[in-house]
Amino acid sequence: MTKYDDVLNKYPLPSAVKEELKAEFERLGINKTKARQIVERCYQAYLANLMEPGEAAGIIAAQSIGEPGTQMTMRTFHYAGVAEIDVTLGLPRLIEILDVRKNPSTPMMTIRLAEDYAKDRNKAREVANRIEATYILDIADVATDIRHMQIIITPDEKALERKQLTVEEVKKRIEKGLKTEVEESEGKLIIAISEPSYKVLMDTFDKLRRLVLAGIKEIRRVIIRKDGEEYVLYTEGSNLKKVMKVKGVDPARTLTNDIYEIYEVLGIEAARNAVIREAISTLEEQGLEVNVRHIMLVADAMTADGELKQIGRHGVAGEKQSILARAAFEMTVNNLLDAAVQGDKDSLSGITENIIVGQPIKLGTGDVELIARLR
Amino acid sequence: MSKFRMQDHVLVPKHEVLSKEVAEELLKTLGISPEQLPKIRVDDPVAKEIGVKVGDIVRIIRESPTAGKSIAYRLVV
């Protein structure tokens, strides 16, 4: 196998191409001279297929994503995908991705489990309980007694067992969360309100209802599904940072569809990958095929500054240096007015501004200038 | 349990800091100044993990669906 390696290593071909060539050579058992000729031909084809310098790659990407985009469902479309969780799809989702919304409308996580948890349903349940937010109403009946100014909590044995909680734990959690004394009598928990005020009673009741007894506040629901050999958790709601620290979770394979969260927790490169993944899967789900290269270019533009920027006037388009190009995009009057007030100059170096003033653009053949050599 | 490294995550490609000599060599072959590279922030979680200072150049080895492996560089800002 090494005999093909030194032939291939002489050419700066992408590693995927090299792998493919090598596999094919080995299958056919080609000798070294032939191999060299084939690689040479391949390299010529590779060079011929590279993007020309001065080609407007961005416009091509924009059109290639834009045209299939017209065929996407425009209304907010949800579907019961894996595990009955509602996910925004179609055009609204694509817009969400490119706008880098800080709070996507349907945050969702895919949580894979650590080795010793993944195969066992009960252990998966255990992890799910640690993640899913549990409120008092999930595990008990709560009643207010106005006459005695107290709140009576009647725990539901079965629900407690399913959530793997004990009355004792619930009591402690409430005491800590509400900073009040909780009395236990005949299996019931009683919170006495010292002040004889109806308002205080209702406020305490509201606080109690919103108190997270176990799990992570943002995770509203967890569903366990078997994917091949192992159990996987799907959640409604997302909090990557906290979930990654939960015992039993495999942090390396835990994903969320909230791209901004990925950027904050895992950094710019992970965000770039997440943008590509999410955009491609959204398009694919709609049955549209867009070459990854276009999406990669968009993701590169969004992450070039080391900061996750949206495509739009608050991001990539808004940071164009030319006033005319910005004015041509959105908020024309504001942009022109601001530029006039500040006495800005436009150096007419980009495409849009040159089209506006009616000059040849610096693209393709317009990008080069010819100088005649006088003999 | 040993502490989880961000670089072990499936979404995070391998990052490595370039030494001064390698960085200079790179800029020479590319024929660009460091500011022309894409940026990565010093407070980026992965950058913090590998320990970089402002002005360093980070090499990122990405798993690319088109090229197999692709190498990108970012300037730490």
C-alpha cells in the first residue's frame, strides 16, 4: 500500500480524493507507472474543476440556497419527528439558523448516554429524571387552605416512584427553594404561612408551583428512544452546558439545535459545524438538495470574525464597508443619513456600489487590468 | 471522572497552536498578513482550553464532507 502513497503524496489533492484513488488502485492492482499517469490525469481534472479566481462564489451560493428556498413551506410547520417532539421546520427554521436566533422557537436536544448507561432502559430513565424539570404538580396534589393559612401537599406515591424521588427529598427541596419550614404529617407536607395575608398565601403557592424539584429548568420534557443498540434521550428545551455535566450523559455526543448555545459552550468551530449540519438537515428534510459547499461558504462568512454573526443587517450584510451597498440592502434612508451626518466616504471597491454608479465591477474579467508592454 | 475536554466533542475539530516559526512560514507561503486570516477569540472555549495568547495562529483540522480532511487557520484576537 505504501507504493501508491509516495505517488499520491507528490500531488496536493484533497485527502478524500487520495483515499478514493488509493482504494481503486489497490482493487485493480495497478503498477506504479500507470498509477502515476492516472494521478496526473486526475490532478489535471482537479485543477480544471477548481473555482476560478475572481468568480463570484458568494452570489452563486446565495442563488443556490435561495432558489430551493422558494419551494419550502412558508408557514411555521411542525411535525412529530423522532419521538413525538415538535420541531420547527422548513423556511422558518432556515431563517432561524441564518439569523442566529438566541432562542429558537423549538429548542431540542439529542442526548447520548455514557457506556454503562446506554444499554439499560432503567439506567436511561435514571438519567432522564436527572435532566427533566420536575415540578410539584407532577408528583403531588397541592391545595390551599385559606382558613388555616396553609398549603397542603399530597404526594402521589406512583409519580414519586417514577421520578425516583422520596417525600423527604421533596421536603428538603421545598424548604431550600422557598426558605420556609415544611411540616410533614401523615405523608402530607404542610407549609404554614405565618402572616395572615391572602396575598402572601397565593404568592407562596405560585412560587411553589414554579419551583424546580429535580432536573434542569429549561428541559421541559424528556423522551427515551432506542436507536440501534443504545438508548437515546430526546428533550424539549435545551441547556447544553448543564446537561453535559449530568452524570451518565456522554458529553462528547450531546447535541442541541440551539446554535448560539453551541457557540457559547463549544466555540466558534463547533458553531460553524452546527450551522452546516442544521442548514443541510433542514433543506434535506424538505427534499431539497443543496451542495454543502454553498452552505459551508455561508457558515464561513458567519464565523469569520470569531464571533457568530447573522446574515442580515445586524451581521454580515450590516458590516459591509460601503455605504451604498448597505443602503441597497436594508434601511436605505437611515444608512444614507448616518453616512451624510458623519461625512463618510465610499471608496467604490465592492460590487453593489459599482453597479449603482454604473461602473464595471471588479469580478471575473473585470478583476484584472491589462497593461500593454511597449517594445 | 476526568474533566471533559471540549475538543472531544463531535462538533469540535482539532485545534492546535502554531509555533512562531511555523506561523511565519505559513504566512509567507500564503502571502498574506495575519489580519487577513479568519479570527478566533481568546475567550473562545476551545482556545482557552489549548491556552493561546492574542496574536497566535491556530491550526484547525476539520473533517470536511467534501475534502475528507481540510486545514484552516485562525488568528487569535
